[in-house]
Amino acid sequence: MPTPEIPVDPPTDRAFAVELDDRDPLAGLRDRFYIPEGDRYMDGNSLGLMSKDAEAALEHVVDEWRDLAIRGWGEADPDWFHYPERLGDRLASLVGAKESEVVVGNSTTVNIHTLIGTMLDAYGAETILVDDLDFPTDHYAIRAQLRQRGLDPDEHLVVAESSDGRTVSPDDVAAALEDNDVDIVFLPTVLYRSGQLLDVEAIADLAREHGALFGVDAAHSVGAVPHEFDANGVDFAVWCSYKYLNGGPGAVAGLYVSEEHFGAPPALAGWWGNDKGTMFEMRTTYDQAPDAGAWQVGTPPLFAAAPLDGALDVVEDAGIDALREKSVALTEYLISLTDARLAEHGFAVGSPRDPDRRGGHVALEHAEGYRISEALRDRGIVVDYRPPNVVRVAPSPYYVTFEEVWSVVDDLVEIVEDGVYEGYKQEAGGVT
């Protein structure tokens, strides 16, 4: 049964939402997750929910630690020694890469540090292009790497400016490349605020035309959007595992390095990036792994990796293409209801309307976005707010129903129409 398509101007009644759920081939996935009691959870783009699969995988490793202790590195099932590589193999199909090009390790920010630093050192790069709508940590890490090499970030960090304050187009990138001598282009796959899905292939082509390397931060897309990093000419990528992959808070991060760059000395060399065949020769000189495994740094955090192992069972059972189809249907439905019921109450859709240019969440813009988001939380509707006016709603295809989307819109109408939000103080927002 295919994912139901959302018609133009769909019915706005609850019955139609129930009908969509009845026709949803992925509806059963919800039963594999723990839904906080009383919550309508629309924040999977910040932290995905725990699945029973992830829980079981974590408990399995905990049991092995108790029963095997250090023997777990070789005798656990699966063994701990190759855990990062094995998870990388499973992730490779989600990002369109060879298994050797993907590994898990470190955090997203650490992976930005090591991969940006690697490209700066290995290729004599000096100037990096980012955009003005990036998640802040990307800029923090890149600026730090430039400073460590004696390069002034104010001179060597080029910022492509959005033409509309919401999205970054290939034209925006092209203009920045024409005006600057750029060595590395590093951009997100999905903008954290607006939810725009960037045209990775077009931007990769632009980077190559200008002789620049191309890397992406795929934190807001892996697990919700299929990628083709190899085919699209991506040189390196980073992402987290706690959003749409549902790997849990602090989950180990993922990274991709095109095989073209195997052998480039990692900027952050560590014990676990050594060739597995020579690790225990205890050489004091680094013998880096021959593949993406070289960019691991320290001993893999098994308790931060094990939930991802279970969570990937859910992804593989559903299929990333089917998850994407449902994600598009959920966000299309939300946008349609916003147009039909929320626009008259001051809401605007800040995300691209073209589903091919939209990730897994929708930015609902409203002058009272913060106070509205607080009112939603008190009703058990978990969203998050991003300045200056965005309520981010992420109907995760793993566990959110069409009826829940309908009910969120219904509550939003009441919150604004009845002035419920006026009972809340205006503040800067939370940490999610």
C-alpha cells in the first residue's frame, strides 16, 4: 500500500486525517516507539523518540558489559571492536556511499573539527565558504580551525548571504564563489530554521567548477531524506544520530569521507583511527586506517552507539524511501491545514512549498511564535521555537500520525483565536 497522497485543498476535518492514517503503510512503526504519555511529539528534528529496538540494543550491550567485561571487545555479539565500522556499513545506504566511506564516531562538532582541519592541511586550503543561516556550531568549529592555522576567520571565512532570509539557493552560493577565492564549501543539507532542503548536487557542481572541495552538515536530513553523496560529488559529510535516526541523546555521530581522500592525515589523530591490524603493536607513530575509520578519534562510546544499532532496524524495516514519502505527506498536510485554518490568524509558512526543497520539518512563522510555542507545550504538544518568530513542527514519519497533525493545527487555532498565548511571558527560547 503506497503512502497516501495529499490532494490540493484537502478536507480540513478530523475524519479525513483518520482516513489518511488508515491508509498509511507505515502506521505500525509507531508501536515500536515509546510515546511520552499525554504528548503529541513534534520535536523529532531535535531529539527523536526511543524505540523498543534501540532500548533492546542498549540493554544487550549493558548485559555484555556485566557478563563479559573486557572480553566484550572480541567476544560480544556483535563484537565491540568493529562496532563503529559495522554501524557505518549500515548507514552507507542512507547517504549513498560505499561502506568503506562511512563510520560512526565522536560528536558532530568534533567531526566538523577533524574533517575541516584535515581538508585545510591536506590540500593547503585557506578559505571556507559557509552561509548566514547555518547552525552556529558550524561557524564556531570552522573559525577555531582557521585560528589554529594562523588564519583570521574574519578574512578566511566567506559567508554566502541568503537573498530572502529563509533559504540558500545555488545562486546565492554562486555569487559568493564569483566574488571570492574559495577552497572549501561547507553547507547544511537542511537549514535548521526554515527546513529548506538544499540542492546538494547543484552546489557540489558549483564547488567543483570553482576548484573547491564540498562538505555538508547533514544533521537535519539523515534518517528522513535519502542522499547520494557519492553520485552528487560530496567530498565529506557529518551528521548526528539523535534526530531522525532516533539514536538517543548524545548518540554517536556519523561521518562520510569520499574514498578520493583516503590517506589524507586526520587533523585529530587518535587511538581508534589507527589501522585495526596494527593497533596493538603499540607504535608511537600513527598508522591510520585505510578508509573512513581513520577519522575516529577515541575509543567508541558503546552506550552511545548501541541504541543506534537498534534504531537502524526500524529504518531498514521501513525503508528510507518510504520514510521520505510519508514525511513529505505529513508536511504537505500540515502546510495545507496552515493555509486553510491558520493563515487568517497570522501564521505564515516559512519552509519551501516544493517538497523536493523541503526537509522533515515545517517552520510556522508568527509574531508571537515564542509565546505560542509555550502554550503548545502546556497542552502536551512538543515543538520548539527558533528566533525571531519560528515555531518548528516536525511530524516524524516514524511515529507521528496525520490525526496528530490535525489536532496540533486545531489547538493552534484555539490558542491564537482565544488569546491563550497572552498568558505567557515573552522570552528568548529554550535549549532544544
